Amino acid sequence: MSPTPLPTDPAAEDAQDEQESPPPACVLSFNASDASGAGGLAGDVATIAAMGAHCLPVVTAIVLRDTAEIFEHENLDADTVAEQARHILEDVPITAWKVGFLGNAEAVSAVAEVLSDYPDVPLVTYLPSVAWIDEDDQQQYLDALRELVLPQTAVLVGNHKTMTDFLLPDWDNERAPSARELAVAAAQAGAQHVLVTGIQLPNQFVDNVLANSQGPITGEKFERFETAFVGAGDTLSAALAALLSVGAELHSAVSEALSFLDQSLDAGFRPGMGNVIPDRFFWALPAADEEGGEPPDFEPDPEPEQPPKTPRRMH
């Protein structure tokens, strides 16, 4: 007599199928904790999740701020920063890095040592303004970043003025440096590409250009509005890292990341009395004419389409 087969549990089979499905791409982010949620690790986690990847957040410092201004920051011990990363890297494979604000020169050195053990993983480095830091500490921090992190950087992301002050501090030409000139300076420090944002153009437009030492590669013009945002740079760089983590080509990843930033800013909100914060989950909200309806489906495209030719808005 053949044994009677045991009944199957559909829920258990579904759970097993889910367990066997591949996990999302993982991006390790070195960044500061920012209680406003505008940038820092909170911004990276939200952005990378919205792009369909998983963020591994490593705390480098604690920034004391609100949505209007930064007051000060507290550094974490450099060994603590490195150990956070090394423990998770022994467990979880990653396919991209994001580096944001690291706190001080000692943490920069510790992070750079970790990065050097994974030379094939693409690194997106975001260069925020660090004007609130003591001048001597600021110089040491930027020098360490230039010497230790830029040589490992695939794309250096930053605002045009911040990038100019960092890469070309002695620039005295009345004409602002081009993206290519900034890329040449970055290449001298070892960075492969720059993504320069906020390049001022006539008629209320700004340009955003990906370039290397040979010249511009791609870029998009945005219409400029006067609304003040906080967290835009972290959003753009985290989105780019997430797209690179799934193997997107660089020029396409940059176009898609800029599109994501633009839509996040367009849907931005003001949670307090300060600046507007990007809404990284704009795609999960029902359309204005569909109140009460189901949120639209969203699936990030690892092979982004070319952006529309018309400029989009940047506030």
C-alpha cells in the first residue's frame, strides 16, 4: 500500500518560496546620524529603500541639527566606525558603497581602510558643505578625504560651489570652473568622475553634469525655484549608489538618480519651521485626482530609460 501523502500548507510553501527568492542588492552607507531625517543615514536608508535596494547604515557621527541649521556634531571613535562595517561585511555581500559625512580625519582614515579591502565595489562619495566645523578640523578632514577616499571614488557628487572650494581652492578666474575642470582636479586626486550639481545658468535654470577628465558625459538642466531644501545631495548620491548596486550603466544611473531627486523635491514637505525635506516615497502616494484610491505601483528600473528632453524643476 502506498503511503498517504501529507497535506501541504500553501502558506508554508509561499513562505519557502519567499525565503528562496534572491535578496535585494545591498548598499553600505557610511554617514552621520541626522535627527531631522532630511539627510545623513535616515535619508540614505529612505532613498536606497525607495530605489529597491537595501541599506546597511554605518554611523560615523551624530549631527545636532534641525530642519533649518546645523549646530554641531559629535564624532564616534574611529575604531567603532570601522568595526560596525567589518562585522556586517563579514555577513552580507554588498554591491555598492555610499560615503557621506564621516565626522573627522580619524574616521576618514578608518573608513578608507575598510573601502580598500573591496576595490571592485563602486563607491559614490557625497561632498557636503562642512562650513560649521572649526577651520583647522575642517582642513584636516578635507585633506584626509582628498588623500584617502577620492582615490577609491567612482563618482564624487557635490554642489558646484562646494566642489570648487574643495577641488580648486585657489581658483581666481572670474569665470566659474566647468564640470570638466573640476573633473580634471578630481582625477588628479584619483576620483574617476564628478557629478556637479547646481551649475548656474541664465533664465532661472541650473545644470547638473556628470564629467570625467575628458569632458562632460551626461547632464540635465533643471528649472530653479527659490524654495530651500535640505537633504538633496544625500538623496542624489544615495539614489546613484542604489542604481549602481544593481549594475546600471553610469550615464543611465545618473539620469535616473537626477530624475528621482527632482520628483522627490517636487513632492517635498516641510515638517517643521525650517527647510523642505525631499519626499523619497513620492511614488507611493495617490495622485491628486485619485484621493482615496489605491497607491500606484512602483518598480525601480535597473536599466533606466533616457530622461525626457524638457528640463525638470529643481527648487
